[in-house]
Amino acid sequence: MLDEFNIGAIFRRCIHRAASLERSRTRRLAPRRRALAFGAGTRNRGLLAAVCVVSAVGVSLGTSSRQPAFALRSHTASSRSAAASGSWTGTWSASPQSGGTSFNQQTLRQIVHTSIGGTSTRVQVSNVFGSQPLVIADVHVALRSSGASVTSGTDRTVTFGGQTSTTIPAGGLAVSDAVAFPVPALSDVAVSIYLPQSTGSSTYHQQGTATNYIASGDVSGSAGLSGAQTTGSYYFLTNLDVQNSSTQGTVVALGASITDGVASSTDSNRRWPNDLAVRLANSGRTIGVLNQGISGNRLLVDGAGQSAIHRFARDVLNQPGATWVIFSDDPLNDLGSTNPPPSSSQLIAGVQQLISSAHQNGLKFLCSTLTPYQGAAYWTQQGETAREAFNAFVRGSGSGCDGVADQDAATHDPAAPTRYLPAYDSGDHLHPNEAGLQAIANAVDPNLFSAATNPVISLRAHANGDYVTAENAGADPLIANRTAIGTWEQFDLISNPDGSVSFRAHANGNVVTAENAGASSLIANRTAISPSEEFDLLNNPDGSVSFRAHANNDIVTAENAGSSALIANRTAIGTWEEFDLIHD
């Protein structure tokens, strides 16, 4: 039988196999041809993986009497191949649930708070729990200024396969085209969607802990929404993804109401995954943080959303760039809301199933201990005994966890370990307040994730096929005139908080600047980063990249077919403005 775990595992294995084949092929090439193969490799991997999945799914469907909607949604393969190629990383998400209200000839403007920035973005719109096709039109993204208003000049139209409207089948997902829309880290983005006809019961996320807006008619492109109604939920919108060449991956926070931010203030963005995003950014890491908490959710049993086991493939494995998962508070609801409650052994077996699936699909699984809850309405001594046994398992050496976030130790009262520290208790003895949510984020060690390092890269100009060098040990401007890579041709690619990048030359350790506000050639002569040292990295259709200088908003070119120094003085991208980005 083809279930959600199987299809996720199939695609992960296909991606890994395709990547392995591509690495084997490129290792056999000479260095220069190996570099040329870099851009084509990701495209080849996507094709190989797609063929593999079609074959595997065909075999599985042929032996099954049931064909789940999950296996038939075409977005599954595309989202995994994008993640595998490193093209997209999730910066915001909300887990879908069934049973939302219906809309008709209305605009939704929904505000999402990013974790990392990027140079381009895309949106994902879900009809996974819909009972009929969903028509969406006139979708826009913009930076939010305040309330329902957007910042002037930032509005961009979003397309799907080049069209401004699309129909999403029941059970399906629409992933938009890339939008040239720079997304700042830790900022608010407004996503507006027009719904031209009756939607039926909507796919939504109930506990938004944010103010979103509903207006009559098609007003997606309006700067403000006069007379709009407000809602605290998210409808249809499940993901905002970004392109960021310096990203180190995505961490998915899977949990229940504590993860969902219950007891944090509306619009404060003080859920513990938000706090973790700030913590990771301050540590120098570029890691997307996705919140997949559902209030009331359980590990073993469906109810408030599908159980963690049943939604793991969709909500974790298929997230763009997913590299780590932190499993949080679901088992508390199993202990308090299931009659009879499960034993600690049943909870442990459920978590072990998730750990195994994560590992099979190449993700690291970070376990959390369960926070204290004595005094909550559904606390029992039986549940407390199971909680303590579960926590002992998580802390034990044989758990299989790749790391532990000890939420219990971070929040309990040392004088009464089965209760919250009073300073962290929201008052219901189940949910921590914002100080307690911060304590949970602080319990996640950044060293569990990738080191805060900058990748080393080289650039090859399409203008003449030569490598860019920091000429004369960095004393002269950058120019594309080398046929091999040495120290002068290597640069640290630095990810900036706003999603832009900077370059530190290995030739002299200095940062590349668009000298004289962009009027002079690029040269590595700065010791600190300011706007003149910041560049937007633009992904071109052929797999090459281009760079837009913040100094003057112009595109960097290999001037005079590469015979002159690099300078930011173009307003459009042609061959001279295209570069292969090679990871050394």
C-alpha cells in the first residue's frame, strides 16, 4: 500500500540516488568540465528523480487497492526536487487543517513573518482538505508596512505557470513561479489572494496568532484595504519559500499548541520557533525555521489535525530544504486527551517511527522533553508517570535522537519539577507565556545545526569563459581573466541578514565593494560590510547567476566581453552579466 510515509521515502531515495549518480559522473570529468557540469547537474538530478518516482509510484499503485490523494498530487515530486537542488528554502509555513470557512469573490491578505531572507520568493497554496477544485487569481506579494497596508513600490504579481490564475484540484497544492522579490529576514510579508468563486470548506490553519484580512472583491493589488474584516487564522496559504545561496537548510518545528504559540500575544511573533529563528540569525547561521505546530495535535491519534505520524511526510519531509526536525509537545495531548491514555511505551514507539522515517529521508531528528503540566485541566498522575518515562527515554543514549532540546529542564520549577516555574506559566499550567517560550528556544543549542561558516566559491564569466580574479593579490579591480582557480579566484560567500550576499576575497581577506557608489570597478578593499558591499544574487533560467549592487541598484557586468574589470552599470541581464557560481 502506498501511504504518506512511503511516497516521501520513495522520493528522498530517488533524490539521493540521482545525486549520487551525478556526483560519480562529475568526479570523472576534468576540473574545467566538472565546473561546466555544475549548473546542469541539478537539472539532471531533478529529471532522474522524477523518472525514479514515476516508476516507483507506478509499481506501488499497481499493487494497491487504494490510491490516496497524497500520492496523486503532482506537487510532491516538484517540491522535493527543488529542495534537493538547493534552489528553495522555506522561510515561513503553517500546517493545513480541514474545516475552514467558505469564501466567494473575496480577497485574503495574510501577513507572514519570515525567518530568513532571500533574493526571490514563491508561495504555496493548498487545497489538500478541499472537497472541490479551488480557483485562485490575482495573487500578490509585498512588504507589509502596518495593518493591512503594504509598502509602496514593493508589490509584485505572482504567477502559476506564467498565468495569473490557476485551479487547484481537491487534495492538491499549487506552487507559484519564482518572483523577483527581495525578502528581508525576520520581516512581515503580505500575501494577497483573490478567490473569484465559491471555495467550499477551506483548507486553513486555525491558530494563526496573527491578524489577517478579508475584503470584498478583487483588491489584491491595493496598497490598503478599506473596511476589511479581520481573522486570526490562515486560509489556503501554507508556505513562503525563498532563494538564498547561503542557506544551510531548514529546520521544521513539529508540535502542538506550545509550538503553535498559544499564550503568546497576537502579532507579536513570539512563538518559540520565531524566537529560535532570531537566535539562529544572531549566531551567524542562515537557517529557515518552519512552524508546523497545530493546537491540540497528538502524536498517535487524529483529531485536531492529522496526527504527527499521519502528517509527517507532508508537513516535514516535503518542506523545501528540510534538513532537521524538532519534535515538540504532541505527546502531552496524547496523555491528556486520549481515553484511555497511551502508555509511555506506545509514545516511545510512535516517536521511534518518526525518527526512522526522518533518518531514511536524510533528516536529523531533534527530540524534545515534555514540559511540566501539573495543574492543567487534563493532568493525571498516570499521565505524569508516562511523561517522566518519555523524558527519560529522550535523554537516554539509545533514543536514536540526533540531539535534545530539554524543554522540561528549561521551564520547570526546581522546587516543584512537575509544574512550570511561575515566571514561565501563562496561568493555565499547560502553556508557557512568552518568557517561557523564549526559554524553550534558548534550550535549542545552535551547535546542533550547521556551523556558522561561509561557503567558498569562484565565479566564471559567461562573457569569456574565464574565472573572476582579485587581480594583483586584491590590489587591483576584479576581472575575469583566469583559466584556473587559485587563491586569488576564491571568495567567501557571506549571507547578510537582508538576504543579500557579500564577497570576501581570499587574495587579501577584504570584502568586495562597488567602489564610488558603483561608478567605479569592483575591488576587494573593504574591511566591513555596508550597502556598497551588498549584492542581490539573482538566479537565471540557465542555472547561472547575476548580481545586483545595492550601491546603485545596477547589474554587475564583465565589461567589454570580460577584457575590462567588473562594474555595476547595467540595467538588464545579458551574457556579460551572467556567471557560473562554483562551490570550491
